[in-house]
Amino acid sequence: MTIPQRRAVFTGLGVLTPIGTDPAAYWQSLLAGTPGVRRIGSFDPSALPCQIAGELPGFDAKKFLPAEMKSARKALKTMARAIQLGVCAAEQAMAAGGPKKGQIDPFRFGIEFGCVMVATELDDLGKGGQVSCEGPDSTVNLTKWGADGLKNVPPLWMLKYLPNMPACHVSINYDAQGPNNTITSTETAGLMALGEAYRLLGRNAADFFLVGGCDSKTNPLSQSRYNGFYPLTKSHNDTPAAAVRPFDAARDGCVIGEGAAVFGLEDLEFARKRGATVLAELVGFASGYDKGKKGPVLAGVIRNALKEAGVGPADVDHVNAAAGGWPELDAWEARGIREALGDVPVVSYKGLFGNTGAASGLIELAASVLALQHGERPGTVNCDKVAADCQVNVHIGPPRKVTKPVAVKLAYTDRGQCAAAVVRKV
């Protein structure tokens, strides 16, 4: 059987970020350089070395789900915050450009999500832990935990934290019975989910996908853990807006953020037949593993994605980098970009909202899709002087005109997994 040549295009978009909770607000904040990194407000962070994060202030999932979605609204109590973010972003994407009932065979409607194991929130296990403690140092007695503690744990608590639950809830909400998968490779998860949906569309396994990424680690337990092992900046508690410094000579660590982004990704002909508005086209994707984090493997991933797209460095308006102020990783990414693309302009938007984990690849990709659509590219904040070990052409300052039709989005993990997506203006 001959597989037809299919083109993958973006249609609907939903975003929930610390700088905007819909695409229009997000775009305006990008243009203005509105900071979203603040002192943590959901709990008292004064005991932590890093007391700042990219939080969504006042997030209430019910505000994003219409009243007629009664089952989805009822199910919110079985979702941790990260999962709620993904479900709400999916509803935005569907409302903006998804197929209406009867426009798609449910078996041709797929879901791909990037998410990781969600950290348990203290209100689920805290009471059980308290009644199981004894002695002056409050040591947990496991016998008491089994006899008394578990009685105070909600019976469905585990379902709130499984990484596959965003994809499950979203598929239920829209009767999506086609391919369904979850990628858990931390900061590359969202972009890898996009790559998998892209391949499945190309193989004619579906007509439409909701592709998303969601993450939230701004709760006390996650913040305590990340302060213990992650290179968070410790020097900007009083100046949070200046904390995340991509490629900057003074960068000294990261900041954790939260959020979600969901795209509608579909076959171009299917989009045309149903009259959908096309935002951009996904024309290339590649991934790899750079064990030594030296640069050549990442450069090869970029070249492979460009080759599939049928474009070269001269066609690229900008690289949307994953740089988030981690000294070692910013330098690795810069070497890969320089080797593959030379002096192409580079932007990073983590300075505005921090590292949103599994959501980061798609939240940041949304900025490039919007830039191609609107014809201007927001600049990088907090990069006052490009570091000697990051010799790339960083776009610093106010927005500039988009002059070429292609953008490249990168994602990577601290272990060396890396991915590149190539999008083109339509």
C-alpha cells in the first residue's frame, strides 16, 4: 500500500503561562517583555535558598472549562494542578480550532502529551503522615502508617499524579479514540510528543491530534526537592524579574515555572476540507542523545530536522533556544547552534517565565508560531552580555521583523536527550 504524502499543520492553540493564560495575552506579554518570575505566593518560601518561580497566580481550572462540560468539571477533583493545566489548555485549543462533532471519525482523532510523574501535593498525604509520626523528632512509624495513616489518604490519590492522565482526561472529554500516548522525557517531553504525532500523521494513522505538554512544580514538596539537587539561582530572590539569564555572562542558575500548551496538529487536506485556520506548518523533526553534551550531536539533530524540512540556514529567521540560565547547558546548546546554523538569530523566552519542564518545548514553540503569524519576533530578556562560551547571535532588545519563513525550536534534558522541530510560515 502506498502511503499518501501528508503535510502537518497547526490549527488551534491553547496556552497557560505565568505571563498569559490565552494565546493573545501570552503574545502581548512576549512583545512587552512582561516578567512572570516572582516570589512564590502559594506558600511561604522563606526557608528555601531559591524563593522565586514562574507561577500562574490565581489559577482556577473551572474558569477555563465551560459549564456544559459537566463531567470534565466534576473530574477536576481527581487531577493534580499539572493535569488541570493540560486539560484547560486542550479546551482552549479545541475551542480555537478543533473539529466539531461529526467532522472527524473518533478513531482518527489522536492525543499526544508530554508530562512527567507529577509530584504529590501535601494535602493528600500530609494528614496520613501526621497521624503516623511519633517521638520527639516526629519519626514516621510504618506500623501506624499502615493501621491509621492510610485511612487518611484519599483512595484515588494516585490517579492525580500519573503522567498519562492528561492524555486520558483529554481523550475522554473529546471522544478521541485514535492513537494515544504520553512522553515522559522531562524538558523534551512536549516536543517529543509533537514529533510522534507528526510521524503518525505522516503514516496516515490519524487526521487530527491534540498535542500538549503540561507541568507544575511550584508546590512546597517539589520546590524543596529542586532546591536540593537542581541548579536554581540563589542570588535573585530580591530581583526575580532578572533571575533567568539565557546565554548571559552572569547567568548562575535556573528558575522553575509551570504551565501548559496544546496545539491542534492535523493533515493539511483535512484542515482545508473542514475550513480550519492554519497557523503554521510543521515541516521537520529530529531527535538524538548527546551523551557528552559537547555540541556535535545536537548540531546533527538540527541538521537532520532541516534536511527533512528541505531548508537550510539561509531560510531560518530564528532559533528558539531552550536556554534557561544553566551555565553548562546554555554553552552546550550554543555550540550546537553555532556549528549547525552559524550566525542565525537566537532567542530564548525562559527569562520571562522560567523552566516549565515538560510543557516548555510547546509553550516556547507557541512563541515562534505566533511570531511567524504576526510577522515580528520578540527579543530575549536578561541577556545583557553574551557569555564567552555562548557565541551565538542572541536577539536582545525590542521585537524585530520576521524576515524569513522558517523557525527552529530546540529542547533538551540535562542528561543529553535533544530534539529539534522546524516550522514554516503559511
